[in-house]
Amino acid sequence: MYSNFMEHGIEYAKRAVKEDDTGNYSKAFQLYMNALEYFQAQLKYEKNQQIEKTIRERCLGYLKRAEEIRAVLDNGGSVPASNGDASVAAQPKTSPKPKDGGGKDKGDPEKAKLKAGLDSVIIREKPNVKWSDVAGLENAKLALQEAVILPVKFPQFFTGKRKPWRAFLLYGPPGTGKSYLAKAVATEADSTFFSVSSSDLVSKWMGESEKLVSNLFQMARDSAPSIIFVDEIDSLCGQRGEGNESEASRRIKTELLVQMQGVGSDDHKVLVLAATNTPYALDQAIRRRFDKRIYIPLPDLKARQHMFKVHLGDTPHNLTESDFEKLAQKTEGFSGSDISVCVKDVLFEPVRKIQDAEYFMKCSDGMWVPCEPTQRGAVKTTLQELDAQDLASKVLLPPITRADFDKVLARQKPTVSKADLEVHERFTKEFGEEG
């Protein structure tokens, strides 16, 4: 049935050209995209190299014209006229008037389009996560400071053979703060920060994914000093040679290897920072490209104690330092994410008390608080009744107590199993180092 893909693609392309000529640009855009879908399907099965080359050339032309139309329609402007013979669908109608992007990509619309697609991964607003917000992980923070902060502030230290680390792999169980640590790097570093996921680098168009990888590194070099953070890198760089590996996946890995090799051997001041929950799933060649492979373990006692305080923030509570220490002791085996979920649940306990309360008392400042029926000044009423009297805004939430935490912890379990921990500890012994 795939033999019909080419015919359908040509038919859609003819209709797109016709609509383009008549000025019906919205319809033309959709038809161009339909044509591209069929040509893409044909490429999956085409064995003739000459025909494949022709199809690719057509696709580039149609895609360029479709992008021109979409870019202008999105901005509410007028679409530049196309050129070429409208009756010949094999010659796509590409306008020689791309939007003025300026710079050296102005004459290369395809490269400009790829860079525009990657523009959203640049973090221009700093995440406001400081080193002090990251509990524990002192070795990891020290190594990242050596790689990120010192080379920028004290470049004279890194001369001759002494060069800063250029690629870090952060691995460990889910929820241990790998991405959070990357945000701290973005905050503390005076560098352009590129945060990408597999979806940012994988394109449905043949050959475009590796171009996206290449352009990402080129943009990072142009903006140096810069940091490229790849989250869940295992989804991009699994073991080569696996049965379910596609040709596109192999090309992405090859391009990433080439680019990382370039970063490691030149002075472009580009740091690659990657995170994964499954380090064994990484391709061996990719793993070797990372100078530092740092294990981000479950938080220790002091780190958990600090996390409870950070997540509570300035929420009113009556917990003492001893209470925080006991909470940390009770949450052995919890990840940072588990503690975050726990505190989030606890934050709702005062609301639940208000909703369930049957007795309230009025304080000297005019605010109503829930109370026991035996308490002096107790009034039998509910939140709904107070709301009916327009007193809901006068209801004061009670502070969080140690009992609230005990109630939540009684029903919450850690999400990281011992088997998961053993896998990461074994990887650390073989390839990594403690964070």
C-alpha cells in the first residue's frame, strides 16, 4: 500500500500550490503539511536512492514554504508571494523572502528554522534555586562549582594542562534532586543555560534530529560560556545495537558523540550536564564522554531534616528542632520528591481540620479558629454556616503540628525500592563516584 504514498503526496502538493496561488494561505498550509506526511511515509520504504533524494528535495521546499506561511499567519501579517510554475507540483513554491532573522543565518532559512525551534530551550530567567537550597550533595556541588563557577570568575586558574570539567552525568534514583541541582547551576552560573529533553531534539522529519543536535551545540558555542542540560538522557542515548533501535536514534547518538567530543577537545567553554535514572541503559560510548559521573543518592538524615524546613517555608507551624530531627529519622529511605509530596499533603491538614470542625471560637482580634467543644467560648457552627454569614474571610487556619506529619506519614511509603538502590550502587562502584 505504500506505493500510493507518493501519488497522494503529489496530489496534495498540487492542491497546496493551487490554494497558494489563489491566496488561500491557511488551506495551503494544511495541504502542504498533508503532502509532507505522505512523502515522509514514502521515505520509510523507498529503496531507490535517486528517488529518495528527489523526495527529500521536495520536502525541504514544501516545508520551507509552509513555514513561511505559518510564521506570517501567526503574526497576523501578509504572506509573501511564492514563485515558480504553479502547474508543476514537483517544484515546490518556495519564496526567496524569508522573515528577516538577521545575523549569519539570514541566508540559510533551514538553519534559522532549526534555531528558532531550539530558542525555547534557552532559560533566560534564572530559576532562583541557590546552592543552599540543595540539601546535602556536597561533593556534587563542589565538582559543579569547579566546572561552572571558577572558570568564569577565575579564568587565570585554568591554563595549560589544567582545564575545567566539560561533561557531567548526574545519575541516581528518581526524585533525588538531579534536575533541582541543574537549576541551582543555572542560578549560580553566569552562563547561558540550555535545558533540553528528548522531545526537543527528536523530529519526525528525516535527518532533522541530528541537525537539531548540531545546531544546539553551535548555539551553545555562540553563546559561550554556556551550559547544556539534557534531562533523561537515557531516552536519547540507549545502548546501540538493541533490537528496537531505529535508524534515526542511531544518527542522533552518533551526532551527540561527535559534538561532545568537540566540546571536550576545544576551548568553547560549553559544559554538558545530563541526568538519568537508569545509567546502565546508556550507550557505553556516550557514558565515556562524561568526565564526571556523579551518583546522586537518597538524602541523608541532615538533608531530610533540611528538606522538611525548606518545603514548609514560612507556613505557620509549631514544630521544634527536635520534631524536625525525629521526622528525618522516620523517613529513612525517602527521596527528596517523597518528602516534597509528604509536606504538600501536610499543608492541607489545617484546611481539612477547618472543613471538619463543628466548633469554632472567636479570638480577640475577631478571627475564628476551630476548637474543642469543651473549650471556653466554643460556638457550635461549621465553615459553611460561617460562610453563609459572610464570615469565611475571618476564619484562621490553625498552625501545622507534629501530629499532622505523623498522620500523613502513617499512610505514605517511599517510592524507591532496595533493588533500585542496589543497581545504582553497583554502577557507582564500576563507573561513578559518590555525590
